[in-house]
Amino acid sequence: MFSKCYDFLKENFGQMHLAGAEYLSYCVEIYNKDTPLYKIYNMCAEKYNSTPLAIARAIAYYVDNVIVKDNDLDVLSKFFGYQFRRSAKHIKNKEIIHILGENFVIIII
């Protein structure tokens, strides 16, 4: 069963055949601001029988090649209500997991 985050990503960005989309959805589902990112990756890796590094790479690929590639950072900033670094050429995994984890209810309403 997929989470609401998965449905949100599918509706707004597509390309759900990429593993990073499912990993990102699960990381957001288990996100807690007090839990370090490496522990979130470890929990996700255990669930998907993978390694934390593979999880991080797949999420980064999905974010860079699906979410960011087809959208301007200014548009994404307005969409997510979060100001990305102007010098950034990509969004860090930590940023997108935090944004979705902290604000997901607000974004989908």
C-alpha cells in the first residue's frame, strides 16, 4: 500500500517507476525531525533489503532528474513554501525529506 506522499509525488512529478520515488515516500513516512538522516536511510534500507548508500543515491537521482530537472527552483520554492539556496543546482535529500516530512499535510490541502 502506498502512502499519501507517494500519491502526491505521482500526481505532481510522475516517474514513479524509479526506486527513489518509493524510497523518498517511505523516508517521509518515517521522518521525525529528531531522527538523524542516516538512521532514516538505515530503516529504509532494512525495509527494502538494500544499503543506506543505495537509498540515498536513488532518492538523489529522483529529486535531481524528476523534481528539479523539469522545474525552476523559484517555482519549487513557491510550490513547497521553502526558499532553496540560490546557488544550488540541486536540492539536497535532507531538504526534500524535511520539507515533505514537516509540511506534507499543509502541501496536500
